[in-house]
Amino acid sequence: MTVVELPHTGVVSPIHSLQLVQFHIRQMPRTIDSKFHISTLVDNFGTEIDADMVKAYCNSANVSYQTMTKYLNQYKVRRGNWNVSDDNTPTMEQSPVTVERVLPTTEVETLVPAKDDTFVAFGGFRDLKKVIQSHQFYPVFITGMSGNGKTFGVEQACAQLGRELIRVNITVETDEDDLIGGFRLLNGETVWHNGPVIDAMSRGAVLLLDEIDLASNKILCLQSILEGSGVFLKKIGVHVTPSNGFNVIATANTKGKGSEDGRFMGTNVLNEAFLERFPVTFEQCYPTPSVESKILENVAERLNIPAIGEHTDFYKHLVDWADIVRKTFNDGGIDEIISTRRLVHIVRAYSIFGDKMKAIELCLNRFDDDTKLSFMQLYTKLDANIVLEGD
């Protein structure tokens, strides 16, 4: 067996009894005719063609074997063999067909995230950025409390570096078909479609596995990929090797050991061998009060809230309030916490309703009544201009 590397996809396809061939179809248009296919096939293999050659070409050209043999029917010598010599060339009608993209090329729209002017770097962001900038395959596991910017940080690191990012939100139902790919029905035919993992590998993009601790053992289909050795697509007999720059980053609220306190229901204990394939783990805490104040100011500026005393005082009180709540939580005094994301929710509500206490109350309604009341009472102790009804 000889192996042929398809240069534009990074895909390796097994071909029997063939010499090494490099296909020249990189700029192939989306709609082409039979003459184009046959001409390209002859350019690569010569005029005497067998079934293995056709299959190899189909894998590269993203056209089905059935379609290609239909084009070659007029040149058939015997089953699985065709002769496309000049002496055997009838007049061909050019009938346009749509190319079925089974293994997509990298020449498609960019997936680089947009830069967000509200973002403020903190914690392990600079180290994360160095990993992504290195273009090395070096999987990273990021763990931390909910709403502290884990995913946002990965997106903005890629945005600043101009790196493509493919994000996959993991659930307990996520399986190999969701991640790697599978067969889909297209125009009455069963066609293989790549999953986001294969797309990221072929593009040399960063793959973000968000909330990975929600996954079941079905996530183990990524074992070989996390070793950097690629993956064999057993359903279609193709081996995919990662392009330069491909990397995997996972985010989680736990360290893959489950949630004993019940705060993160649905998280699972991940396979130890799976976790060992992440060389480093970044522990992300909530930002410091000064950083969090800057985040809220940036959000307020985007929302066109004037940067004057009463507004900026509000952000300062929110940050101090959240800091006290978190310290009390860490000491075991309460069971709930105010995240950075919730502070941003409050500022957005304030921009809509123009009422501080209403904004806070609406964003605290997700908590039970006792927790909500205690949080609101704490805030009024920090902001002298606010009086809670009933006090």
C-alpha cells in the first residue's frame, strides 16, 4: 500500500498499487463540469485508469465515486477500468454539477474572533497567549469558577494574535459524531461531513472545548488527537494529521474530578488518562477589584453611560460588594457568589432601566429569597444613596 498525502487538506488516504501522486486541484471552483474532472484525472494518472485511481481522485476533489464513474462510463473498458486516450474520446457534453465537500479545504472564511474593547487582561492570560502564539501543539486545561472570563480570555487571545478559533460547547450528550464527524444525507446521497475537531486540525486552528467537565466517557474519542498524532477516520478509511498551529484548549469549572459540593451539577469525573494529556492547567480566579472596575467601566463606555460621579461610584460599589461576597464565600459563610459576569449583567440592566436597585434586584432574582435579601442589604451598606424598601 502506498500513501498519498493530499496537500490542501492535510488528509492522508490509502491507495493500492499506485505511485505517489500530488493532485493539482487546489483552486477548484464550486461548480464544474465532467470535462474538468476527466482532464484533471488524466493529468495525474494518465489515460489508463482503474478504480483505485478514481477513488484517490474523489477523496481529493470532494466528488463522489458514483458521480465520477458516471462521467467515465463512456470510456469503460471493463469493470473498474477505463481508457481515456484520444482515440477513445467521444464528444462530451459539459453538464455542470455541484461539488460535494466531504473533506473541506482551508481556503474558506476566516474564523478569527473579533477583538472586544471591553476586555481587560488578567490572571494567566499572558501565559495562555504565549502558548497560542508559539504555534506548538501544547494542550491547555483552564479551570475556575463560573463567570470569571475563562472562555472570553481564550477568544480574545486568539483575536489579538489573529488565530482562528473553533469553539465546541460540550454536554453529556456530546459524542464522536458531534466532534469528529459522520455521515449526513445530502441530495439523496449519504455523504461524510467533518466535525469541528477535524476542521480545526485541517485549518491549524485553536480548538476550544468549552465546559469539558460536562462530558461523558464518549469524549475519549479525542485521546489520540490530544497526543498530537492525528486521528484515523475509520468510517471512511482516512487518516487526518494536524496542520501546523493546531492546539486544544479546554475550560471547566472543576478539575475534572466532579463537584462534591453540588455547585456544578452535571459535571463528571473525567478519565485520568484523558486529563494527563493536558500538560498544563491554568487556575483562573476572579479578577482583582482594580481590574474588575476597569472591566465595568469599559462595558459602561460601550453602553454610552456617562463617566460621571454617580455612575463611576456605582461601579466601585459593585466591585467592593462582589469582593466582600467572594471573601465570605471562601470562608464558608455563604453558599453563593457574585461573578464578574453578573456584575456586567447589572451594569447592562442599569443602562436599560436607569435604576441602580432595580438593576441589582433583577439580576439577583436567580438566587433564593434569603440569599437575594442578604446580598441586597449588604449592597445598601456600601452605597449610602440607596435605601432598601422596608428598612
